[in-house]
Amino acid sequence: MNQKTLRPLKLKSDILDDNKLIQHATQRFDADGDDHIMTSIETPMLPDAFVLTDDEKIHKISHHFGQIMDILGLDRADDSLSGTPHRVAKMYVKEIFSGLNPANKPDIKLFDNKYKYNEMLIEKDITFYSNCEHHFVPIIGKAHIAYISTGKVIGLSKLNRIVQHYALRPQVQERLTIQIAEEIKSAVQSEHVAVVIDAVHLCVSSRGIKDNSSSTITSYYSGSFEDEALKSRFLRHI
Ligand SMILES: [Zn+2]
């Protein structure tokens, strides 16, 4: 017979083991979070991610967020707190994490490059708000984008919309940079794309190491932008 089934109560040694496990998990997850490990370019999603409707998600998240508040000891009977679970849930689904849903991806309309403009086109200082997937606190930054048309162009505001779409997910800055670049490449049907992101992570400034002067820069260059001369012209412009 399995020895474990004979134990109605936890032995002291089990509890010590549990504590060790919790301690180990705490150390490991803290370290992974502060190192901001990225495991894949695709946002890791469950296969059934969109089985629930938005309203069903809001209902469920609201319930669970209320429980988090209860555990923290907050009195949800207070008028100021009573609506918080619903507000947070709605904000998650409809606003700050709405970019998880591919249905919310911006429609991209292409135009012919009638002016035969063959230089790089730069859209700089695109402000975005995202959230760190390790701590669920904000990442605030600016994206700078350039591409060279190979015959098609897109409306300028679409570049902003692509940035906003991928920012509205729990993110890692490296992945955000690559996802934006890949989307622009396929949208404009051009290999020649550059993306630079400069962002402040509140998980670094408001907690943890509490460094409020540093920012993180990530970049992506493909096609002609891999050429040092073009890359430095782009960098001079931004
Ligand atoms: Zn973080």
C-alpha cells in the first residue's frame, strides 16, 4: 500500500519540506521575474484562450480579483472598494490586455507607393503603455519605427496602432519589439524594418531594485537596416 495514504496528518518533516519548496519557489520566481526571462516570441497562450466571451471573462476575473482583495484584508463593503473587482476585470479584458485577442488586431490597408518614395520612412516617439508579464505592473515607453517600401505603404496611424496592439498584452520588452517588427514586415510586405524601443519598467523602478533613473532599450533591424550606414542614419533621426 502507498505509504502516503496512511498519513492522516502532515508530519513535521513534510511541513519543513513544504516550507523549503515555498522558499525555493519564491527564490526562483523572484529571480526569474527580476531577470525578465523571455521564453518565446509568441505570447504563450492556452489553446482555449478565446472560448469564453469577454463578458464571461470579466465576470470570472471580477470574482477572483475580489478574492485577492479579501485575502489582502480589504473591506469590499466600503463604497470606494466595492466596484474595484469589476473595474479591474473590465480594464484587463477591454483595455490593457485587449491585445491578447487576435480579433482586436488592427485592420491594415495597403496603398500603392505612388510617390515612388524609396527612402526610409520613420515614425518616432510612439508612446505606449504595456505591462510586465512577470509582475503585472506598467512598462511605459516610446517606440521608433522605420521601414523602406518595396511598392506598398500603410497609413501612418497604422504604425501606432500596431505598437498599441502588441503593447496591450502582458509583455517582455524583447518580445514586444520582435512582435511589432514582424507585424510591420508582414503588413508592409517589406523586409526592411527597424524598431527601437526605449522603456521604463515600473517593476524595476517602483519595487525590487527601485532604480528610477534607468530605462531599457531594445532594437530590431532587418533587411537593409542590417547595414551599419543605414542603421546609424536611422539612429541619428530618432
Ligand atoms: Zn517585471
